[in-house]
Amino acid sequence: MTSRNSFWASSKENHRRRIWVWIVSIMVQLMSYVGMLTVYLSRIRLSYSDGAYRTYEEYISALCQGTKDALAFQDNLAVVLGGLSVMIGMHGFSYLYDKRKVDMYHSVPVNKNKRFAVVYVNGLIIYLTSTLVSILLGVIVAWLQHAMDAEVLAVVGLGFLWNLLFFLVIYHTVILAVMVTGNRFITLCVAGGLVVYESGAYFLVNAMQYAFFETVSGFYVTHNPKLSVFNDYFSNIWQLKMAEDVQSAARIVLPYCGKWFILALVILAVAWVCYGRRPSEAAGKAIAFSKLEPVFKVIAVIPIGIGLGMWVHSAAYGSMALTAVSMIGSGVIACGFIEVIYDFDIKSLFKHLVSSGVAVAAIAVIFLAFKFDLTGYDKYIPDVDELDSIALSVDYYGQFWDENFQYVGNAEFSEEHMFLKDVEPVLALAAKSQKEQAEDMDDRRIVNVLYRLKSGRRVGRRFNVDFSNPANEELMNRIVGTREYKEGTYQIMTDEASYAQALGITYNNGATNLAIPVEDALKLREAYLKDMEELDFSLITGKRPCGQIKVKLPIWVNDSLDVYDSFENTIAYLQSKEAFYPVELNPEDIADITVTNYHNELNEVISGDVSETGMAYVDTREAMAVNADYSYSDEHIVTKTFLEEEEFAQITKVIYPAYMSSDWNDHRELDDNYDIYITFKKDTSYPYDRSNFGVYYKFYTGQAPAFVVEGTALGADGQ
């Protein structure tokens, strides 16, 4: 009984000393919860009065979502909780910073562990009381404004658990920082360092990989911190906001809360051990345990040196010499600075030279390891026997969606659907890329690849492939021609349900835009899948589509399907619906053709070491990237309209719709020097898109007829 009375007596006394912490915590939590809730609901009510919601049910749903955002998953609440944890944790054990207070507390006949428990529990009570009171008031406000129901209340409870565990990890980290330091400034530095160290290390490693390695790729595999609660919090908060129901939110919250709970217990145990071994004379010192001073210095100096070195690397356009010097120099300066901070004495600048040497040597080793790829990162290619399957993406930016017609990324889709078992051509291309220079490739494409190893490990890399090199065609055909590749690249291959819900289908060859009955969507899909069996690298790089099918799906999702001349089944289906027309136009349907020649070869760079007579179009674009004095003149533009059917016949044989370009057919195959605008006869039966006055086309590169070149030359027809 005496022991319990002593505990609660000490607790009450501790609360009286922390009255201002109570006040600040309550005020901050009220503003964070009730204040933000009021703002959210006020905005929604204002929008409703302005007619932003079509029905009253939508308005109520918006109010409920606003309550979830304010009382459960605020994206700015992490900063508030971090600040509260620092204030509560540091103030509770602030007596450890003053030797007189330490002596006084130690002279009181109270068990040291009990004193730790009193301060710790009181800090937790301050947080819990201020949070629960604020949330309770918020729930009442939301209920009065019809913004509360059972599901919203469940989400609020889930959010309380999420934020509590987040607070505990930071709170325990601050307490640990207090136990290993002796003054407030160093405590803040150590606490901040412990919280962000892992994230900072990942950031620096990632920056160095992209700076020094050629094959680094974050397309499929991204390496994120494993113990950083801030990273966990912010990388998942948006998903929690958008969760459809409490079950979906719980599937995200509970695993992280379990991890955070274990992490909080471990940190608290370490802090308690440090508290028990902390010497009384540590008050006022920078580091409470002298043996930790060189350890902390090395741990701090390495990221400081590398970070400043990488900043110089970026500012100096990748100069390796400056990068190395700045890393080493920053490390040396940081070592001296930390020693001065430890003792608050400039004379300590060169103290503990051994640990300084270790830190600087570690920086040098890390730089050399990345500069010369001592770990073999860029050389890594797994053996065939190690691989289970491969997923890859080749300069393809398709549009993908899930069962709810929400967009998903290319990497996510291909990773879920592509499982290449014939891995040898991919490994062969990766090996060739290591022997070739990217600048020597005429048509360089980037391949992002995911190696799935039999061990369960997933490795992401990237390499270059020269599409213009005939030697790569066979290897690419072995990849692109497989069903596994197509299923991971074209959603129509595996998704029948979406196309059964088609809202509209049209076929366009550049000029036409013909509707196809939506009830035939699955028949069209069946025909298209038969033709997809012959799709390979040679087809999609050697031919351009003769038309495109556009499928409109629910919630603004649209799919574009390229149709090639060899797609007999698809073309036969389109012909049965009177929807197929060749991409080459009939001259008899045309009223006139207007050609604009931009004379890009005359656009010059007017300063620098560039030819005075002008440059080709591609060259001028490259010059623009390095020379701000690039000049473009409208004086070079010549436009001519052609009216003769004989001229139409020659022009229509060498043009292609401007918008209808394949992902793998480089735009250079079309001549950007010319714009072609075709106007159709008003009385023609050709079903051109009547919503447009005309249609834009491009010449194939180098195939503009001689009379067009002459007719649009500078000085022609008075130009």
C-alpha cells in the first residue's frame, strides 16, 4: 500500500510540475482535431451551398469523409505528434540536464526505476488525455453535423491506434536521446538523427547509385527504410485516406502498428537500460557515456561528408575530383566541429584523431566502392539457373486499370501479369548492353527489368537496347512474341470483364471515326486476340498501325488498340461492321491539301561553336539543350495549298496520320519539317470525322514529293 501511495504521490507531484505541458498539449490537440474538423466541414458545407454536390447523399458522404480525414488520418498530424513527443519526453526528464537536480532527486528515498516509470507514464497520460478529449469533442461536433456513423467511428478508432503507436516510437526515441546526452541541444540533435538516420542513409545510397551506376532502376524495385516511422506514415497516409472501408484501412494499419509496437518496446528497453547506467556527472555534458562519443561522431560524420560531397557532385556537373575532395574535406571539418560541440571548446578541434581517421577512411572507401563499382552492381546479371521468371518494360507507356477502373502504373501491371520463363534473350541483351556505349546506339531504348530469383529475391535493373541493330531483332522477337510478354503489356490479353462493360467503341484511321456496337465488344476482343498471336518485335517496329480502336470504359478509362495490316481477323470484323477504311486516302475524296514547310534546317544557333550555315532539325534540338541562344524564326515558314488530284495521288502515298504513332516506331520516321492539312470534299461519301474541318498528316522522312519540296522552298511563289 505504501509503495502504491508513493507512486501516485510522485505522479501527482510530477503532473504539477508539468502543468504547462498539459496546457500546450491540450491546445495543440484541440486545434489539430477539432479545429481541422471544423475547417473541413465548413468547406464542405460551403461547397454544398454552391451546388457542388448533386444529391444530399453525396453531401453527407463528403461530410463523413471529412470527419475521417480530420479525426483519423491527417497527413500533417505526424509533424504535430513529433513535436508533442519531443516536448513531453524532454520536459519529463529535464532534471537530468542539471547536476544539482540530479543530486537532489537521487537523495530522495525513491527507487530509480519507479522515478523513470512515473515520468514515462505521466507523459503517456498527458498525450492520451489530450488526444481522447479532442477526439471525443470532434466526434460530438461531427455527430451534430450529421457527419458521423458507425463506420466513421470505427475509422476514427483505427486512426487513434495508428497515431498512438506512431507517437510511442517517437516518444521513446526522444527518451533514449535524453538518456545518452547531457544537454538539450545535443538531445535534439541525437533525437533528430535517430529518427531520420535510416531514411537519410537510403536517400544518400540512392543518390550515389544514380550518380555512379548505369543499370540502377527504381521502376520495379524500390528500397525503402525498414524502421523509419515517418517513411511508413507518409508513404501510407494517402492510401488510408482513400480506403473504401474500415476493413481496407485496417489491412494497412494493423501490420504497421504491430511493427511500431515492437520497435517502441525495443527502444524503451534500451532507454531504460541507459537510464539505469547513466552516471550522475553526465548532467551538462554533450554525451552521457564517454565511450559513445567516438561512435556517435563516426556515425554522424559519414552521412555529412557523403551528403555534402554529393551536393558538390550535382553542382559541379559530376566532377569526380571535386566530389572526392569535397567528401573528404567535409568529413574532416565535420569531425572537428563535432569535437568542439562535445566539449564546447575550440581547443578540442583535433581531439580523438583515431575516430576522425576511421570516419574519413569510411567516407573514402564508400566513394571508391561506388566510383569503381567494387560491389559489381553494374556487372550483375543472374545466371539462368538462378532465375524463376522475368518481367520487363521496354519504353512502353500504356494505360492500365484495376477491377474498379482506377489507374495502375505500368510497373505494377507488368509485375503482376508478366512472368517470362524464356530468360536467355533478356540476359543476352543485358550482357550486350555492358559491352556497348549508349552514345553509339542509333536508336537507344531503355529496358527496365525485374529478375525474380528462385530464392525469392527480387532485383531491379535497367539496360539499353539498340532497336536499329539487326542483331538484336531475333532476341527481341523471342521476348515480344511470347504470350507471357503480351499478357504483361496489353491488358486486353487477360481482362475480359472490363471490355464486357464497354461504353463505346470507335475505329479511326486518321480521318475516319466510326462507331462500333458496344454489344459486340467481346466479339471484337476475340478477333483481336487471335491477331495478337502473331505480334512480335519485327511487326511493331517494322510496320505502322493502319488504324486504332478506342474502347471507352467506365470512369473515364480509355484503351487504344493498334490495328496492323496483317490483323486479318480484326479487319474482317471491322469490315463486317462497315467500319474499316485503309489508312491511305482516296485522292477523289480530297478538296485540297495545305503543306507547311518550317525549314528547320535554317534555324541556327547564333552564338557558340556552331556551324554558321545552319543545322539539321535534330541537331538544333540538341544545341538548344546546351545553348540558351538558340533562335527560331517564323520568316522561314512557307505554306502552299495544292489543288490538283494528280498532286493528291502522289502526296497520299507518302503520308501518315500525325497523331497515330506507335510506341515503338520512333517519331523520326515522320518528317517534323512539314505539316500537312487535308480538307475533304463536302459532298464526298468518305466518312471523315465531320466534327473536324480537316485532318493533319506527316510525310515519311525523306519522302516528300519533289513538287512539294519545290513548291514550299524559300522564294517559291513570291516567298
